[in-house]
Amino acid sequence: MGSTYRQFCPVAKAMELLDERWTLLVVRELMVGSEHFNDLRRGVPRMSPTLLSKRLQQLVRAGVVERVADGNEVSYRLTRAGQELRPVVEAIAAWGTRWIGELGDEDLDPKLLLWDMHRRVDHEAVPRGRTVIWFRFPELVGASRHWWLMISDGVADVCDDDPGFPVSVTLTASLRSMVQVWRGDVGWPAVLRSGAVQIEGPPTLRRAVPRWFVLPDIASIPRPA
């Protein structure tokens, strides 16, 4: 841990661990099911691997995270102390959704968006066989403009290179519009009617796309007028 507050207050003692940069976001990723280092990295794409390793070591030493080695494979899991942080993180998420509504362009990250979407696929709603969704964000530059989400046999994966399989549907949107849908700031029907999000493909698949995803819990949080 870094500097201390030098207070016996339990809030101060807890924050000596939790308010270091990225720490709670690492805990958030562990809460949603990421266990391996590379999966954690994809959930915090702008965090350096070195810093992620350091934060994991700090959380392990603090008894919040358990490091489990199985042969050459290492995984990280929340301990009982870590699990008790769940309502804290959920409350912060709800508060941030309700009261911190402003999103700057620097807050919009296609890698994080697609990674979150891939783990909230409703596999019962997706057609059997392989389904490939091509996401296009025209305002972005370079490789970040194109993403593919592959869904097959109950498994979803994100690709930033063309996987080479036939595309089932193509979704074209500004990144901001798609993030707003995912956060629950605006609904699928509204963005489809306005053209902010456009879906191309066979009519039955095109109409079904919104049902293929389960929006995160924050999407249902009421906002102040």
C-alpha cells in the first residue's frame, strides 16, 4: 500500500488499500467472473500489465484476493473479504450511474464495451451454430474502428481482426451511441428508429439482435430528472 491516512477510522484504513488507482476496477473484474491475468487485462485495457500485476499482489497480501496455481495455470479469486466488497462496488456503480452522467470522448473505449458485451450474451436467444456480429464505429480511426463478436456453442469471443467467418449481422453506430445503449441511457428502439444504430442482415436476425444481450444491472438504475 502507499501512504497512510494515519487515522484509526475504518473508512480511512479501508481506503488505504482501495483508493489506489485501478484497485477497485480490478476487484470489479474479479466480481464479474474474470479469473486469469489476460482476461483481467481485457477488462481494464488501459492498465499496464506491470501495474495490474502489482495491484493483484497487493490484494493478495491484503487477503482480498487468493492466487491459485494449477500446474502452469494461475487464477485469481476473491476471498470472503473480497466478496464482502460486492455491495460496496455495486453501490458505487449505482451512484455513479445516477449522479455522474457526463461522458467525455476519452471515456469511450470500444475494447471495454465489446468485452463487457461478450460476457452478457444470452446464449439461449442466439441462433444455433456460429453467429458473427461485425461492429463498425465509423468515427474511430485505424484498427479500433472494426470489431467482431463470435458466438458459438455457448461461448462468445471478441476479435479485433477479421476472424474470416461469414458475418451474420453488421452493426454500425457511433461508439457513444452504443455505450449509451449499454449503460441504459437510451433504449434499443430509440436508437434504431433514429438511425444512431443501424443493423444490417437478414430481417429475422436484424430484429433479434437486441434480445441477444442482457444489459448490465446499471442500465435499470433510474436517473434524476
